[in-house]
Amino acid sequence: MNRTDDFILEIDKRYSELSGSSCCLSCGNALQYARPKDGEVCVDIGSGRGNDVLKMAIEVGEKGFAYGIDISHGMLEKARKSARKLGLNNVEFRNATLEDFGLSDSCADLVISNCTINHAKNKENVWKEIHRVLKKGGRFVVSDIFATEKVPDEYANDPAAVAECWAGAVTKDQYMKTLQDRGFIDIQILEESTPYPKGKIEVASFTVIGWKKLCCCGCN
Ligand SMILES: C[S@@+](CC[C@H](N)C(=O)[O-])C[C@H]1O[C@@H](n2cnc3c(N)ncnc32)[C@H](O)[C@@H]1O
């Protein structure tokens, strides 16, 4: 087993346990700002119990589609059950990671995420994957946490602390640099909390929007 497996196993364990609870696992209003439109293809990465995916499926209608991406078996089971209950045919919950959604290139109009990307070991690869699946001119709206200071390695390398949704956080500067390096444009912070303690560090929550360029060449 390699280190990445350790992290994934810990996340599956923690979130499968939480799938039966109703505690809030979000840290912002990504979906509210994203405003999915009729006919759009939407993806929620780290979709958890699936509530945002189901709302997007209803908002985009029969000509649109909503995908949920998660690796927690408990969360996926809960989300699929809710989709069946609602009788929705334009929704799919996939057992996939933040670094490989298993979706085709340029298939999505919108990618959202809420309080999830902080868990990823390689955040550059997550943003690369978001960029890959977005159509030209497509947008992301992501709520997440950032750390007010660099997280010490002893916590950042601890799978249990990362699964608890704090030790994987990076600083705001590092977060924004990753988005800019990936080539997203018109990046804006839509909301931001005041700092608060979480685990052994101080974090803040924010919601960020950005677009994949609408150019014809040289911008993949
Ligand atoms: C804090 S919960 C947020 C759930 C949901 N977005 C919400 O707002 O209620 C984080 C979710 O991300 C999922 N997750 C964390 N790391 C992941 C990874 N590497 N690949 C796929 N899903 C992951 C977890 O299983 C969990 O369901």
C-alpha cells in the first residue's frame, strides 16, 4: 500500500461513518453562486451525500446532466438511494478520485466542489483534472478552506488529520497561485470568512469562481 492509498482509506472510513448523519460538511455557498442553467452538464467533486448534485440535476432539467464524484462508499450509497427516491434519470454518482473523474475531455459546463479539495494530496492534479473536463468557456465554483499559515508537515502528512478536513489545507496565496498557473481566467473570491480554529491550526473558508479560456488555440 502506498501513501496515497493510506489517505484514500482514511477518507473512505471517516466519510462512510458520517454518511448516515445529518451534520453539515460544507464550508460555503458554491452551488448558490454557480447557478446551473437548463441543459448544462455539471460535476460536483467530493459530492458526499449528493444533495448539491440532486439540486443541479433538477435545475438543468432532462437535457442536462449532473455527475457526483466521491470515493466514500457510504456517501455514494446514500447519494444513489436519494437519486432513486427522486426518480431522476439525469444523474450519476461515480466512485472516482479528485485526480481522475473518469469523464471525457471538455464535457462539462460547470464544476462545483464544497469543502473537499483540501483533502487532496496533489492539488495541482485536481485543478488539472477540473480544467481538462471543462468545456472552453466553462466555469468552476469551489468552496473550500485555506490555512492562515503553512501547515506543519507532521499534520499535513497525517492521513487522519487530513481526513478531518483541516490538515490538508494550503495557504490562500498557494491556492490562488495553483488556479492561475492552471490557466483559469477572471478568478474572483465571492465570499470569505474570518479565520477560525480547526484541528490544530487556524483556517478560513472561501468560495472562488473562475473560467476556462474561450480561445481557439494554444490554451488547453
Ligand atoms: C467535507 S465532505 C463534503 C461533502 C459535500 N461536498 C458537502 O458539502 O456536504 C468531503 C467529501 O469529499 C470526499 N473526498 C475527499 N477526498 C476525496 C478524494 N481524494 N477523491 C474523491 N472524493 C474525496 C469525501 O468522501 C467526502 O464525501
